[in-house]
Amino acid sequence: MSRRPLRATVAIAIPVGFTAALTVALLVGQGNRAVVLFDDTVSFGLALYATACAVLAARAAQDRLRRTWVTMAVALGAWSLGDGLWLVYDLVPGVEPTTPSAADVFYLLFAVLLVAAFAQLITTATHQGRLRLLLDAITVALCLFLLAWVLALNSVYNTYREDRAALAVAFLYPVFDMIALTIAVVVLVRAEARQRAMLAVLTLAVTLMSIADSAFAHLTAGDRYSTGDLVDVLWAASLTAFAAAALLSRETYEPRTVVALPSTTSLWLPYVPLLLAGTIGPPLVMSGAERFLVPAVVVAVCARQVVSAWENRRLLAAAAEQALRDPLTGLANRSLFSDRLAHAMALRARDDRSIAVVSLDLDDFRLVNDTLGHPAADSVLAVAGQRIAECIRPGDTAARIGGDPFALLLEDRTDDSHQIAAQRILTAFQRPFRIDDQDMLLHPSVGVAVASPAEPDLDAATLVKRADIAMYAAKRSRCTQVRVFDADMPAAHPDAVQRAETTAAPPLSEGAARIRLLGELRQAIDRRGLQVVYQPKIDLGTRRIAGVEALLRWPHPHLGTLHPDTFLPLVRQHGLMRPVTDLVIAQSLDDVAGWARQGVRLPVAINLFAPSLRDTTLPDTLSAALQQRGLTPEFLTVEITEDLVLSEVSTVTTVLHRLRQLGIRIAIDDFGSGYSALSYLRDLPIDEIKLDRHFIARVTTNPKAAAVVDAVINLTHTLDITVVAEGVEDTDTATWLTDHRCDVAQGYLYGRPTTADDIPRVIDAQSAAHVAVESRN
């Protein structure tokens, strides 16, 4: 048992022990003055203790629950003052309480505030929900009042009917108690699972208070009550329950509720007061066969309603289960996985458990989808989900969170359980998939991230991102082993970090998220809220910065920095390319002019897409933009994306020739990713090609890849075209490119994308490093 639950158990045991001691004392020495003073002292102490617990609960709670416990603390404080006055009455000889007494003022204030506290727990969103709540409240209140009238209040009324002040005080206690108990019951019926234990104890506290107040009124009416009566045990037990509820409230975790189901308690609890009133009342006030027939009818009606409610809950539970499951694989979906992960992360420090997230992706699954069709791909996913589910224990969670990405949540107290589960998955995928009477092997890339006790503030989103980084690192290395995230992985695999950040954004296929994101994107464009960052391009001959590439980012206020892969589909589909292009051009040229004023002359490369290249006014627009800022054309390189220009060659050739005549350089971006690269070199006025990162990734390990890249470099040099290698991330690749006369390199090895303000500092640091190297040589 961890320390927090242990402390809570001890804190609850203290008032329970005093209540038990009071019970024993009253049973043994009822009427003894020492026992009376002990009774008053224990009651006063329990009231103060419950007040302190309520204050602590209010400090720990939030929003509506905090207001509830603040009001409850004030109410219990009023009760404490009433008990304090009653202690004075019994302690000081000659001081006798009147009817009503000064203590009654504080007791009644407690009753009013108790109702106010419970009223703040009422929340319902729909008209039908409010109607059900009202009907439940009326039913419970009438049944409770009827039961109290039959058992106690009838005699109280007959006794005090001539003394209106005494009658009002005698009736106000049980009436306010029943109102509070009514609210407690209807709130408990509709409470979420995380609050039911606390609310159940609160309901018990109000129930004990109601019984005690009604019994007190009945005994007082018959002049049979004095301090030290056994009814005082009920008040003490009620105060103990208030303290326990406050302590339970501090221990309550509040996860995101995905689908709220009515509790099992809600099926029968609203009918308990009706059942009690209908079975206890008639035998006391009726005669003849009615004494038995009325209770039988009430029992039958209540049983019928409970059975009907049980059936409705079963149907709702089935619908809720479907809403939380992936329909193809039967695994948890993204919502359920996120909810369980958030719950596990919140409990890991308290329960000293190990939390691991496994990110899993099927390599080459897109090939299955594109070549064999969607039915075959769905069959593969269904079998894959079944195999993954067989590799984990009942307490763990397996989820399908996208097309072919899966995720596992592993909870254990041992450190190697995640390794065991991940190895089981690799073993399971060594068996071929039987698709269309053919055997097919699919290899999963598996990444693991573990929530270490050394990082108590680690959140769920960061843990998932780490697992994705490890998975992408495994996919990039094509290894057959499980990759576990470590602190050095982001620096060693920056491309994996970028891909993990991109996939962490909300999927645009979700309609509501898509519409919301589109509206925010339009607003960001209008307010120039998109950001341009710059990645250095290094001349491999001089080792100096030869220029920068302008890259677009969206600093989203809630989702973090989004990369173009996340929002450019919206830009293209909704006609926003022109304003985005204008924004990038204006911002980039403004930054280039700003660097020039600081003595830094640095050209910039800007990506343009096919719609922009169809605009015959583009050359004049770019020329005017350069002239407005006092820049010459060599400060600007226009990058065209090969796969988008493929069907636009005849249309854009005139525009490209005009750009070339103005002195603006033209580059083909992602060269080698399409199918018409050589025809571009022949037909278009090209100054520069940028070799795609995947085109050069294996030049140091694959002789065929090296031969192809070497041939392209030689060919482009023959055509007097500059060669830029993208995605250079290690020194071996950089050395190979230098040895094979590649002109320029760009990648995380030389620098990550940075803001315009940092570029002069980057250049100064690069120049200083270059001077240091030359001085050593």
C-alpha cells in the first residue's frame, strides 16, 4: 500500500475509533455526568475534525466540487459552534438551554448550508435530464417525508402544534435533512464512477443525520431525550461519515470520461425510499387486507421498474462498448486508449507501478493496400490486431489508433514486462499472413517508451511521442529488434522526431476537428500567424553557409508547432495556396533584407507549387518584391516540387524562362521522388536540383544507391546544374557526398530549422568554427 492511501486510512480510522468509544461509553454508563461530558466533547471534536477535513477537500478540489466543499466546510463549522455551545450548557452548572436555544441557530444554519452544498453538485445538460432529475427528486422527497411522518413527525406535530416556534424548529431539522438527502440520492444516481464512493459516503452521512434529527424530534416531543442518549451516536457517526467523504474526495482521480454509463446503483436507489414508505407505512396506519396488499403492489412496481432500467443499461453499455472499440480489429480505439493512459499516468506515482507505451506500425502496409485492395488490407489488419491482443495480458490495453498504427499500454511493477510483450509481438509476426491464398510476411516496427520514476512530471502525450520516435527510429534502421526510447535518440534520429511530431497532430479525417482546424488556419493566415523558419544550406567545398531554405510552420496555440504535412492539405483543398504563398514570399524577403542590413548577404529558397507557377504575373510580382526591399535577383531561389509539376510542364515553362531571365534561380525540389526527373533536366531552365533525402539515405551502405547518386551528380555537373543533397544527418554521408563532388548539403547534421533572428548567430558560430579548423590546419 502506498503512503497516500495509508494516510487516508489512518485519518478515517481516527473518528471511527472515537465514535466506537462513544458508543461503548453510552451503552455502559448512560446518564452518568462524566459520560455526558465525554459525549459532548467527542461530538465537538468530531465536528471540528470533519470541518478540517472539508477544508482540505476544498483546497484539493476544483470548480464545482471545490464550491461544494467550501460550503460544506462552512456548514460543518456552524455545526461545530452549535456543539460548542451545547458543551457549555452541560459543562457550566446553572446554564440551561431554552427551546429553541442559541445552539439551534447554528444547527439550522448547518442544515441550510448543507442543502446549498449538495445543490451545487446538480448538473444535467438536457431538458429530458432535468425532467428525470425533478421527478426523481419529487419521488424521493415525498417518500422520505411520508416515512418520517409515519414514524416520528406525526407525534412531533401533535406535541408542538400550539407552540409555533418550537414546532418550526422541530420540523425544520428533518425537512432540511430530507431535502439534502433527496439531492444526495439523485446526484449519486447520476454520478460518474470516479465520484461515486465519495458521494455514497456523503449520502450515508446525510441519512444518519436525518435519522438522528427525526429521532431527536420524536424523543423531545415525548420528553424522553437528554444528553447522553444513544441517538447521539448517530450524530457522531454522521460527522465521521462527513470526514471520510472529505478524505475520499482528496483521493479521487478525475480522468476524462469517454462515455458515461449510469451506475448499477442508479437502477435501484431512487426506488428505495418508495419501497420503504410503501412497505413500512401501510402496516402502521392501515388495517385489514390493505396492510399487506399495498406493500405487495409497491414491491412489484419497484421490481418492474428496476428490471426495465437494468435492460436499458445493458443496451446502453453495449452501445458504449462499440463506441470505444475499433470495429475492424475489436481493439480499443484512440479515445479509450488515451483515457486509460491518462488514468494510468495519474496513478503510477501513487501506486509505484511501471507504465510503458509500445508504438507499432506495419512496414510496407501501404503496398498491401494499393496492390491487393482494401478488403485484403482490412483482413491483414484484423489478423494483426488478433495477434497483438494475444501477446498482452488481461490488464494491458491494445489499441488501433490509425490505419495501420497500433499502440499498447502496459502496466506492471516489473521493469522488463514491456520487453517481453514487444518480443512476443515480433515473434507473432514471424508467421505469414494468408491473403488470397498466398502467404505474405509483414514486419512490424516497434518502439517502446517507459515512464521512469525519475520523471514524476512526465505526461501522457510526451510518453506517446517518445514511443513514436522509437518506432520511427526502428523503421528507419529496418532492424528486427525492439527500439526503446532513450535521451540520445532525438539527436541521433531527428527525422524520427519530425515524423512523430507530425503524427501527433489530430487526424484531419475527423470532420469536427477538420472544420475547426480550417477555421483556425484561415484566422492564422489573416493575422499573419504562420511562421517562416530557415534551414542552412552548406557549401561542401568551403564549409560555409551558402543559403537557407524557407520552411513553413504553424505555431498553434493549443496543438503546438504544426508542420506543413498537417495543414497543407487544407491549404490546397480550400483555395488558400495564394495567400499562404504571398505570406511566405513577403516574410522571407523581409528577413533577407533584414539580414542584409546587418551585413549578412544570404540567399533564400522558397517552395512554389503548380498553381503559383501557372500565374504569368509571378515573375513581375517577385521582381517588384525584390526591388521594394533593395534586393537583387540572386537573393532568391524558387523551388518547384517535381511531382506537382509533372502535369503542368507546358503551362509553367514560359513562367520559368521569365524567372530565369530576371536572374532568379530555379531549383527542382525532391529530385528523384517522381518519374520524370531526366525530362525536367532536358526541358526546363534549371539551375539547381535537390536530391530527395530518401534518394541519398543509403549511399554509404548500398553500392547500387551510391552508383545512381554518383551518376546523377556527374550528369548534372555536365549540364552546369548545382546539386544539393537534402536530409544529411551523419558525417559518413557528408564525407561521401564531398568525395563525390556534391555541391551543397542540407540537413540536421548542419542545423535544424531556426527563426530569422537566430540566422546571424548561426552564421557567426559557423564562421568561428571554420576559422578554428583552418588555424589548426
